Amino acid sequence: MGLSGALLIGKSGLTSSQVGIEVTGHNLANAATPGFHRQSVHLGEARSQQIQQGIFVGRGVKVLEITRQIDEALENRIRGGISDQAGAAADVETLGQIESVLNELSGVDISSELSAFFNAWNEVADKPEQDSLKQTLIQQAGTLSLRIRGINDELGNLRDQVDAQVDESTRALDKLFDSFAQVDQLVVATEKGGGGANGLRDQRDQILQEISEFVDVSAVEQSNGSFDLYVGSTGVVLAGENRGVEIRRRTVEGVLEVDVVTKDNATVLHASSGRLGALVAGRDEHVDGAVKALDDFVGELIYQVNRQHSQGQSSVGYTNVTGTYAVNDVDAALNSNEAELDFAPGHGSFEVLLRQRSTGDILRKRISVDLDSVDTANNTTLTSLAAQLNGVSNLNASVTNDKRLNITTESGDYELFFANDTSGALASLGINTFFEGSSGLDINVRSDLSPDRVADEIKLGEEGYTTNGNAISIGNLRSKGLSTASGLSLTDLWNRQVEDYGVRLGEAKGRVEAETIVLDNLNAQQQSVSGVNTDEETINLLQFQRAYQASARFVSVVDELFQTLLGLI
């Protein structure tokens, strides 16, 4: 082997120590770089050389590889933690905005306006002779309706805002998938199946973490070093090619569906977490859910008040009244889907009271509403109901061109009242009602309602008469348990809706806190595996420095031996 072999040994020591110093310096330089994984140089003994039978001499050291310190299972858990935390944070943001829209406990909320509305009915019941109190009642009902419509509009604006965030997040996600695919191709081209493109792999992992903020993504490494990315079971980046993602909106059975789909063939991505996944789910569950909850409450409020109001009497009867609600098919049963009434009536009856003003005589007639399931062929339709009313003396009924019920008296000497409606047909058709509309979008006080049309009285014939009975009954709706609302009163029904969103917000905040703790723990574990410890790197630097100095001294000694040898020649 000789002195030339010794020089090669010294050279290998210098080279390996130099590589070690460079790797250590690279680690120290990137100690604060986001997404950087500490690198380690792995040295190995060079294969020995046989100088005679059974005797081998070492040939120095060689650099085996430079690797990233990474735990792939831990990285996957961190990406999952990022998605879960981002999803919970998006829920908090959406639910917090809904809470702000509802604005309960502020004094200008639905609860306050609802309480003032029922208080106004109680005041009318206390002094039914004062029209000013009835005018105040109408104004308060208008204020309540305005507040409800305002909240409905604000929820609609919030839905538009969430839609804009969904669109923005989807565009950002698509760009990240593009960036990931480009870097993934560079990794494959650089490594050529041999590994070692550590910087590019760090860059690719950093993009992958950014993707995880939007959707829960899984990465599957292929034999050539490429990563295929999946959202749920759907591949998005395959073999370094991005299929692309976009938003698809379509109406299915009257309901707007919003999905994140691939650009190439519109495969739906089922993201269970991440900001985008939470926004898409939250739009339906939280925002649309809040609109539905408002509509459910408002529908119950309108129907219950109208049902009670419609069978009471005002100080002045009707000579002409037209329902506020139209049917879709005048020959369909009133409770059928074909009729399409917002509030379907049931089987029962109601009474019409026709009073002759000149004599004070009252004609009382029971009108049947046949909507049982025994003989469906004879179920009451709008046409048959009008015909039945036409059978009452001095009363005419017809169906208007826009498919609403109209009832008139034959002369101004007769005035019409209604009573004892067990079917709810009067409220369903909008006869003698207080509110019009059916949801948070269109609730309002009946447009032609005046103080003398407020049905605060109950007339039970010529002898029985109360001037405030109906006002008391409507005021009692504040706390009366309703079978259509699972035994809840109107006040309790709204409070339950508000409480539900308060609970959701609290749970979402709890999830954010829990996911933050989990993610912090995972990041701490990652730092222990992949992070740069400057103290350790300083020790490594000293070790490589001393190894380099020793190798340099070794080369110097060998060089002196060479000089001595040359001097002997």
C-alpha cells in the first residue's frame, strides 16, 4: 500500500470531516427555517486492502449518505392535527358570526321583541276598548317582523360571505396542489430513484402542510420518490400531475348543493376537516341550519298567532275578506302536496257567524273541513270549500284568479265573523289572520290590518260575549306548550334555537383548544426528531473540526515521510 495509500486515507478523513462541517453549518443556518428537517451525515469505514495473506489494512473513511431526520408517521399525525385545528377554527369563526347576527341579550334581539309583542297583547286584553293600544300592538308586531327579516337578511349575507371564503380557499388549494406537483416532479428528476434531494423534500413537505390547513390530505410515497395525494379516497395529485380542484354549485330538488370537485371529471372530494372542509360543511350545517331554525320558529309563530286570531272576532266584522295564502291546485285536498299550502290544515271544522247589523240577529253555521284518510275522494279542496260557504244564506264565496279564497256578504247590512276553528283551515288560507308570510324572509303584519280588525274578542252567540278572550289566548302563547313544537312554547322554541348555537360555539372553541394542545405536543415531538439543537450541532462541529485537524496533521506527517524518502534517493 505504501505512503500513497496513507495519503489517500488522510484525504478521505479531510473530505469526510469537511462534509460533516458543511452539513453541520447547513443545519445551524436553517435552525429557524420553517419546515426544515435536520440533516445528518453518515460515515462508514472504507473497505480494507489486503497487504499479505490474512493481513488487511484500512483505507480510511467514506461518506455513506446524508439523510433527513424525519418520522413519517409523526408527520402524518401533524398534518392531521393541522387539518383538525384549522377546521375547528373555521367553525368558531362561522358560529361566532351567527351568534353576532342573532345578537341575543342585546335588548334589540328577537327575544326582546317577542316579549314586547306578547306584552302588547296583554295590554290590549287589559283595556280592549282602547284602539291606541291595538295600534301599538300592530306597530310592535311590525317591529318584530322587521327584526326577523333583518336577521334573515344578515344570515343570507353571512352565507354569501362563506361562499366567497369557500371560493377563495378552493383557488388557494388548487394553486398549492399545482406547486406540490411541480416540486414533486423536481424531486423525482433530481433523485432518479436514488434519494438525497433533501431540500426539495423539505419544500414539498412544507407545501403539504399548507394543503393540510385546507383539507385533510393523505400522502402515499411511490418507489421513485413521488408522492400521490388523496383527499378521502379521491386522488388529486397522481404521478406528479394535479387533477385540479374547483367548486361546483347545483340545485337538487330545490336545495343548493356546494361541493369541492376535481376539474377533470367532477369527482366530489369528501373533506372531513381542514378550513375548506369546515367551510363547506358549516355553510350547510351552521348557516343554512340557522336560516332553517329561524324559519321553523317564524313559521310556528305565524301559524299559532294566526290560528288563534282567525277564530276570534274584532269590533267590526267583514263584508269582504280574501285569504292571504294561495293554493297551487284548487281541486287538490287542502292538506296535500299538490295544494302546496305553507301551513296545511287538518280534519275538523270552523264556524261562520253572520250578523245582521239592522236587527242584531246572528246566523251561526258550521263549515266542515273533511281531510281524514277514510274517503280521500271527498277531501275538502279550495273549490269545494267555496261551494260549501256559498250554501250559507247571505254569503258568497269564490276562488280568485290567483287561487285564493274570497268571501263576501250579500249586502252591507251583514257582517261576517269566524269562530271555533278546529281544522286550522282559516289560518292556512289566511282568513282573518294577523300575520302574513311564512318564513323569516317574508313575515309581516297583514297589510290591511287596522285596530278595528284586531280579533281580540270571543263572541259565543247572542248571550256569551267576552271583549278580551282572544287577546288573552294569544298572549298566553308566550308560555303555552305546543304539540307541534314538541311541547315547547314559542318563547322556549326560540330560546332553544339560540342555545343550540351557543352550545355549538362552545364546543367548537373547546375543539380548537384541544386540537391546539395536541398539535403543540406533536410539534414538540417533531422538534425532538427533526429540529435543530444548536448545542448538539456545536458539539458536532467541534468533533468534525478536530477530526479535520487530526487528518490534516496525519497528511502532514505522511508528507514529511515522503520528503525523507525522496532525500534518500
